[in-house]
Amino acid sequence: MAQGFSREPGTRGPLPDLPPRAIRKITLWAVAIALGGFLFGFDTGVVSGALLYLKSDFHLNSFEQGSVVSVLLVGAAVGSTCAGTLADRLGRRRALGLVGVVFLLGTAVVTFAGGYGTLIAGRVVLGLSVGAASATVPVYLSEISPTAVRGRLLTLNQLMITVGILVAYLVNLAFAGGGTWRAMFAVGAIPAALLVAAALWLLPESPQWLIAHGRAERARSGIAALAGEDTADEIVRRAQQRIEDDRAAQEADSGRKGAGGARRLLAPDVRPALIVGLTLAAVQQLGGINTIIYYAPTIIQQTGLNASNSIFYSVCIGAINLIMTVVAVRVVDRAGRRPMILVSLAVMTVSVFLLGLAFVTGMNSLLTLLFMVVYIAAFAGGLGPVFWTLIGEIFPPSVRAEGSGVSTAVNWIANFAVSLAFLPVADAVGQGETFWIFAAICALAFVFVSAYVPETRGRDAEQIDRALHERFGRPAAGGETERAKTR
């Protein structure tokens, strides 16, 4: 069921012709797994509205307001870094259930916070959970997805993130009249409890994780229930062979470098995937998306609208974000990952430049909102969801959890840096000029993707690995590549 099980070049994966019943079951699992993405999105969005009210309750200055937003990202960077090891030791299902438990704990601390210090502590705990979720969900989805629908199921993560953001904005709007920011945060306990319940009673363990941990018979029974008895043995055999190949490569690299485990990410045969993963992770945040998500009401306020109207318009922005992500989910397995990212970055570059121009020249608020909406639509229709798809595809299976973890950690660190620096930089050089910095980063990212990011649609792990190495101007790891060519 995991990508890369297929051994013949040109095939689309081990389960290309699953019956509709099996596809529906896998999709249900994928939606439940992607509740981790919902928690990510909800906590990203809810703080934007809550901040308008808690800053007066706790008498927060500009730095303290920024820290309430950004300290979550410190916890998220730590959580995502540890997630790979946790998911490999406990299994994907148990790790995801633990994420839900930690989110419940963080929600309780924030909801009942009596001061700035407690609020910060609760946000750190929430960060640990959403960071671990953001690293675990793409791996889990990748390992239960047939190759033919892998892109669609992997983009469910970003879809649920955008659903979480929109729901958070609606929750903010519902409680805006009374300014009850504690209730805004408390609503997050509902999806967290659902995630824990799904992990306990609904979700299966990843077949690839079961096979890698000596539980092939259990994996076989799960695969047989989906693909039939006739093909289950062959799928398991191929999965075992792929895992053995990856372990042999890892042991050979450890012998040369005296290092194993997560440090294999630095090995020459994995390095192109690592460079692409880390660069896209940084670009997704350095392009400025979460400054608008986190500070949408604050930015809109600066166009002359009051707090209630600002929250209402942020709901509209959240709706556009969701609609375009749905479009991306529907087309990612037809349009391909690479074209979607390139178009996305091109439109983001132009629209965020115009957004900056609107602030510099004092355009009216409707034009400012238009440029903001176009920018978010471009992100949601390409770079946003496709990044999460790619980090579930580009790393070899033996280091997929670690690769996803470090890429997600870089994503959170970049998110932290941008969200903490946005208001001070905007104060220093001007808000419009700050958006121009984002435009320059988007333009440079377009050049990088053009040169180094291959298409992954319909390709298995070996084909993706060869395409990555070709982009970087050198052959893939010799032994494995030669074996792949003879199959």
C-alpha cells in the first residue's frame, strides 16, 4: 500500500486497480488521519481573532503579541523534529493518537490561562502537538495511499489545514461580539478528541511500518482485505525487498561515515531529496503566507475597517483558501506537482508585489483585499498543498519519516522567524516594502523549482530518486540504480 512497493519501472504502484469499496475505505482513513492537519490549521487561525481581545485583557505590547503567535512555532519545530523518531518507534497510528492527547492538554492550559506566562506555556504545548502532526500526517498518508491516488490523498493534509483555518475564523466571528477569546481556543478540544478516538478505534497501522518491524503477517491481512488474497503476498514480498534494499544502503553508508538513522539524510544518495525538501519548506513560509493568515484581521484593520469587519473579511479569505485547496486536491493527480508549484509561485510573486504597492501608494481597501485574496488563492492552489504532497514522496522509504520531520521542522522555524519579525520589520521599513521582500523570495523560489524540482506524479520511489539526481546533475546511488534498471 505504500508508494515505492512497485518494482517495475513505468508502473503506477502496487494497487492500481483497487475496487471502489477499498478506495472509499482508504479515503475515510485519510480524512481521519488529516484531522492532524485540521488541528494545525485551527490553531493557526484561531489566534488571529483571539489576539484582538486577549491583548487588552493581559495588556500585551507589540513584542508580547508577536510572541503569543510565534511561540507556538518554537514548540512546533521541536515537535516536528521528534516526530520521525516517535512515529518509527510507536507506529504511525499511536503517534497520531498521542498528538491528539497533547493538543487537548495544551488547549486546557491556554483556555484557563491566568496571565501572559501561562498563555505562553500553553501555546508551546500546542506547538508540540501541531508540529508532530504536521510531520506525521504526510508520512502516514503516503504509506496507506495507492500510487494512482497518492497525490489526492496527500493533499488532504493541506485541505484539512485550510478547513481548520476557516473553522477557526468562523469560531472567532461567533465569539467576537463578547470578545470571549477563551471560548475560541476551547473549541479546539473537539477535533483533538475526534483524532484520539480515530486513532483508538478506526485507523489501521501503516503496512510499511508493520513490515519494517517484523509484523508482515498482520500487514498482509490488512492488504488482503483491500486488494484480495491473490495479490497480497506479492505486495508484501515487494515491500520487504524494498525495505531490505533501503536497509542495505543505510548500513553501507553507516560503514563509510560511522553514522546511521536520521544522519543518513546527509548521505550523497539522499542529499538531493533533502535539499528540495528543506528549500520548499522554507520557501512555503518565507513567501509570507502565514503573516497574512496570522495577522489578517490586523492587516485589514490597517485599511480602515473596524475589528468586527476585519474578522468578517478574514472569514472570506479563509473561504477562498479552502475553495482553492479543494481545486488543488481535485487536479493534483492530473496536472502534476511541478506545474502547479510554478504557476502558484508566479502568481504569488505578482500579487504580493501589488499588495505591497497598495500599502505604499495608499490604494483603497477593496483593492488591498483583492490583492490579498489573489495571493492566498495562488498559494492554496499550488505551493500550499503540493509541498505536503512532495515531502511524502521525495524521500526514500527508509528515511521518509526523518525527512518529513526535518523538512517540517524547517517549515516551522521559517514560520516562526517570519511571524515574529513581520510586525517589527513592517514598523522599520514599511508594511508595503515588507511585502516586496516576500515577492522577491517567491521569484527566487520560482527559479529554484524550475531548476531542481522534478515531477513526481505517477512515479514510484526509485523513479523519483533518479529524477532528483538527474536534476542535480549526477546519477543516483550506483548499486540501487543499476538494480532498478535491470528490473
